[in-house]
Amino acid sequence: MKPFLILIAGLILIGGVPKVPVSWPWSVAVVVPAATAAVYVYEKDATKIPTGVTVGINRLNRERKIVATLLEADTTDGTGDVPEQYRPALDAAKRSGMPALVVLSGSTVIATAKAPATEDDITRAVP
């Protein structure tokens, strides 16, 4: 038995490991969540909103039926807190750096685009 194992080990060293096709009895599907909202987060004192961004936001609202909005980073509600629907977007934008377009599925962040400047940047960022 030992000579047989030495022969196999030698063949593997010389020729490499043979490639054997493997087929699995199941398949794996990658599901990308559908975007339900897109929020362009910016700091009004640091940047201006590029025209292409406003056009892209408008296009997402009209053509893709995604709720797309602009959010100034210092926005608060009557209690002085960030409105609940904007908290995940604001947190993601702060982590990636502002300005940023944050794409959400419900309250889950699915994509972030740092500093988009054109309409194409906005539409490409939304899966």
C-alpha cells in the first residue's frame, strides 16, 4: 500500500492535481434586494449639489419609481433628532464620506456611491 501512495504522491507532484468537474445537486442564486429609496446626503457648508445629481434624483423618482431625495446632513425634526427614515442613509454617508448617494431597500443600505456628480453617476449607483 505504501508504494502505491508514494506513486500517487509522485504523480501529483509531477503533473499537479487533476481537475475533476464537480456538479452540485443544488444551485445558489444571488438575490439583490430591490432598491426602494435613494438619498443624496451632503453638507451644505462644504459642497453644492451638482446639477447632474438633481437631474438623476428626478429621473429615479419619475422613471424608476424609487423615492429619491436630497438630505442636508444637519436636518432634524421638531424634536431635534434626525428623522427615522434618514438615519441609515446618514450613517452610511458619514462612514463613506460626504457627499454620497445611499441606496436603500427598506431601511437596509444596499449601495453607497461617494461623491456622485453626474446623472449617470446617480443612475448607475442604483441596482
